[in-house]
Amino acid sequence: MTITKADLDLANYVFADESGKFQDKDFICLCGYLSSGARWDSFTARWHDLLRKFGLEAIHMKVFYSDCAKLGMNETQATNALEDFIDVIRDTISVGFAVGLDASYYRSMPSSAKAGLGDPGVACLQRLLHLVRDRFRNQGYKERISLTLDEDETYAMKFYSVIGRLRRKDHQLGSLVGAVSFADDTFILPLQAADILANLTTRWFRDRAAGVAREDEPPLLLQRLLMSPEAGFGLEYRTELWNGAALRKHLSHFVKWSGFRL
């Protein structure tokens, strides 16, 4: 998708969701979408239409195929339905962001190597904000964003706290977030798009960390999300994968770039 100057002037809404919890998962990933209010309005209208068309209350990737089975759809039909939702995301959203961390490898590292990082889930949020800020810098966008995260008892207060601390300790990054909120994704529909992105990206990142997937070959559904099979245009997607090799080589930078220990 080509982003116009008008899009940049209005592109101030980010919706993000995580996949995996550091305490009990081998891999964690935080993903988000950025777009203008007008584009999000278009997304929401089309998303509502698709939910009604397929008889779904919401899209949650963990239970998507079982939800579809209850409605009488087989796996192929469910995948075709998911592709319709993916096409709406690609057609209406400007930029995607993702930060992934190999939590299993990180936990295995000596304490001295991990000193200063703090909570890896929170650090991923900080890295995500860095990606958004760097994207704005490249385009000369100097406004602020409204950030909405999926409600989560594990991280809601931690995420709110880190943004408050960023505003005090890293004014340039902290001031990027003009508003932060937490919402139910059955009510705030863009979070369902972030859920799809987080689910598909986590699988890809996890396979890359295991050495069974390549950076230039995303899985088919993620490929469809990033590139239209018909028109040849795609979604801009900025990512960071902190696998074992990256952590061994650059952990000190990750600690530094993540701001400060919580």
C-alpha cells in the first residue's frame, strides 16, 4: 500500500496484541498496526460485514478453526474465510510492526548476560515503540499516537507503567504516546486484526528461530497479508526477531535500546 502525505498527517492510531507469555511460553511476540482514523473506519465497517457474513462473533486465532467448525465449515472453508479477513487488513491498514523474542533461549542465558533487561514482555513493548518512532522519523511525521492494547491481566499495568516511565526518562520516545488504553477485542475490532498478525508472525518467528523457516519466505497466510495475490501491492511490515543468535550478539544493545530496567 502506498502511504500518502495525508495518511501520515492522520496516521496516529496503533492497536497491538501479544502472542505468548514470557512466564510459560517458548516464544513471545508483540505486534501492532498503525493507520489513520479514516482507514480504521473503513476497516471496522468491512470487518463488521464479514463477521455477519460468516456468523462469527469475533476473530480469535486460538479458537478460529473450532469456531468455524461449530458453524459447519470445514478447514478449507475456514481458511478461505480467514483469507477474506486478511484481505481487509491489507487493503485498509498502513503499517504493521512486530517484535519477537525467543523466551526459551533467553531464560537459559546466565543472569549476568541478562542484567538490565527487566521484563522481556515490557522490553518488547519498548522496542515496538522504537519501531513506530523510527518509521515516523523516516517520513518526517512529528505528531503523537493513540495506543490501544488488548486487555491482559499479566501486562496491562506493566505496560501502562512503562509508558509513564518512558515519558519521564526518555522524553522523545515517551512523548510519542499521547494516549494509552486497554480494550476488549470483541468491542474494539482493530485488536482482532492485531491478534491475526501476532498469531501468524509468532509461528513464522518461532520457525525462523528453530532454523526451519527463512526471513524471505513467510508462511502462505502471512504472505497473503503482506502482499496481494491479485494486485501485487502489499502491507509495509517492520519487524525485529530476537532469536538466539541475535541475543548472543546484541543483547547489550537490546538492553540499552529498551530504555531502562523496570
